Amino acid sequence: MPDEAGGLVLDRARGVRLELAAYRQDFRIRRASVPAGRPGWKFERRQHFQERSSPSWEAFRRGDWDEALRLAAERRSHWRSVARDDRERGAVLHRVRVVEEPLTPYMQWELHALRVQGESGRPVRVVGGEAVRALESAGPLPEVVVLGGQVLYEILYTDEGLLHGGVRYTDAGVIARWEAFVERLYEQGEDVVPYVDRAVSHLPAPMTTQVADHQ
């Protein structure tokens, strides 16, 4: 386990720092060029983000839980289209979401949103914090996306959870280690749909004050 932890260390001096606009453009271009048959892998560790481009998140943030869930469900047709396009291109992005319990208010919202994606055909699985904690003696693991075995992005956020860019890595060894790590977690994980049905759907709506406390 310690050897694996060392293999997952990302030295930003060996990557290319991209500001937000450049990161988004670079990601789009490289995602579109992934060879057929090469899956992608996304690893998410933080328990709170800000999703200011999401009307559902905005409804959640202001305490309108029913509206937040309704708006998340409205994205179903969009996610079905994304899942279909990914399958046709042969470049499916697999997502692993680390979930700590008890859930933060944000995680309660995000898991409902991810359930919609899972129901729409996007592969999303959940693992508990215990699956990675032994690797985090030096701090939490980063947020990472690997595209087709060709490029790895460390996704950067502010302390408040706002996306503010990324670091691009093309070292084959780093990419291979992270790809194998996330794929292993995915194989161990629980599909998001039954997880939410079992552990999340019965929970009461998070209180507006709880949401504010985690901003």
C-alpha cells in the first residue's frame, strides 16, 4: 500500500499548469481525440464542490430541495445522449466517487444527480473513504481524470470548491499507475443507483443552514 501511494504522487513541476479556460479547451480537444476502445477514468475525492453552472445545485444551495431534485431529473435526456455518444465512440468515461458517511449536504445532492446519470447509462460507482484512506498519510488524494491512457489531468479547485483549472500530465508511467488504480476501485465499487436507493434516498432534505455551513 505505501508503494502504491508513492506511485500516485503528482509532481506539478512535471506537468503543464492550465488556467480554467485553457484547461476546458484542452480537455475538450483531447477527449474528442481519444482512440476508439480506450476508456476514460475519473476519480473524485473531495466531499464538497460548488457547481455554479448547475441550476439544480443553485436550487439546493438556496434550500429548495424538491426543485433541486426535479432539475437534476430534467437532465436525464442529456445524460442519455452523452452515454450513447460515448458508447458509439468507444470512449466511455468511468467515474469513481469516494463517499464519506455521514454525508455532507453537498454529497447528498450530488449522489442524487449521479443517480440520474447512472440510470441514463453512464458508468458511475461509489467507494467508501476506507478504500483510499491508507494512501493518504500525506493528505487527500487529488481529483483526477485519465483520458484513453494518453493524458492525465489533475483537476484543481479553490478551497471553497470552485473549479479553477488543471495540470496536464503525459508521463506514461504516471498515467498507467493512475489508470490501474481507478479501474481497480471501479471494479470494487457499488453502482451508484443501488447505493443511492439503499443509503441516500430515505434521508431527509439537508437543512439550508447545513448547506451554508459547508460553503
